[in-house]
Amino acid sequence: MYFYSGSNEIVAVTITSTGGEVQVRSPRRLFPVTLGSNTFFSPAYDVTSDGKKFVVYSIGETNLGQTPLSLVANWDVLLK
């Protein structure tokens, strides 16, 4: 499971279930991030099914001067 912590980090927790018993391992910090507050991007992050890549809508100094990325889903409908 991945979640945004209150200390501006994306965190991972491994959860397993064996024989009806659920085990939750200690949280692991993955990377620091300051998520944007625009409700259009809620939730402000997503992760690929293999857990190797994240897409994050973030704010902060690291974004100054950078061109935003636009993702258009179902773009083929716009061609009709």
C-alpha cells in the first residue's frame, strides 16, 4: 500500500495475509514530495500496478520554470 504522509513523503507499507492473519510491515519512505491542492487531481498521485513508477501532481520549488505535463485520456473520442 502507498500513501502520502503528513511529513511530505510518499510511503510504502507491505501488507500480507496468511491463514487469516494480516501482517503489516514497517512503513518505508520512498521519496519526498509536496502534493498540489487542486481537486481536479484528487488523488494527487497514482502508481503503476508493478509499483515501479509514480505520477505525481506536485508543487514547490522543484517545479519552478518547468513546463507542465498534460495527459489526455480517451483522446481518440476528440477526433470524431
